[in-house]
Amino acid sequence: MSPCFPCIFITLILLVSANGAPILARKLLRYRYAFPVDCGFNLRDGRPLFGNAKTWRGLLASICLTTVMAWLLDLAPFLGGMFAMLSMTGDLLASYCKRRLGKVESSRARGFDTLPESLLPVWVLKGSLALSGLDIILIVGLFFLMEEFVSPLLYKWHIRLRPY
């Protein structure tokens, strides 16, 4: 079975949109409308559920931008919205796990940061995106590499707060 390169490319655009939108929203709006998804709730371990960096603004920005990108890519806008929600769910899951492991907010957990937010949407929506198992492996790997090499550049250009 050979990879579907157009499918991979389109899915990577959706991943970048879903995960880049919160960063762009923070850059454009600074700290306005940055209400934490967990409303500052701490669990019994004394640590936040997700942390202050996971905001409703970022979640809504992700859904809106990915919905528009899906439409521009001639996909169903609903698919874009679902893709963003699944990606952000994966991102929240990673944050939840990192808080339970005692990692501070926005700390780096190489690979673990990108795996849930890329794997969850592509796995759940693989039929709608016409993805094979090989395509999914390539997408998750390419997204990991993009994060590794593009994030330091975004930090250097003052778009990201951290180089990872």
C-alpha cells in the first residue's frame, strides 16, 4: 500500500491550523479573553486540571480557523470543526497527564506533546480523510518533526513564548 500524499498534505494543513490557531490568537489578542478551560480548578493532588495556558480563546480559535481551512480545502466545514475539537482534546489530555506527572505548565515532554493532538483526530477521522495506517504513521511523524524544527523558528520570530 502506498501513501496518499495529497491526503497527508491536507491533514497536515488541518493539524497546523488546529494547533497554530491558539498561538496566533494569543499573539493577536495578548492576554485578552484568555480564560482557562479548567477555570483554575485544582485536583486533590494540588495541581491544576490543565493549567492556565489552555484557554477557551485558544479552543475557539482552533475550531474557527480549522473549520475555515477545511472549507478552503474543499472539505466539509463540520469535518474541520471536528478535527480541531479532537486535536484540542488530545492537547488537553496531554496537559492533564503532564500535570499529574508533576510537570509545570508549558513544560516540554518531547513527543508526548504532539502525539495525542495529532493521533486522535487522524485516527478518529481516518475514513473521512481517506487515510491508511501508513498515512497516519507518516502524518504523526511529520507533525512531530515540524514541531521540533519549526517551533524554535517561531520562538526566534517572537511568535511562540518558548522554543518548543
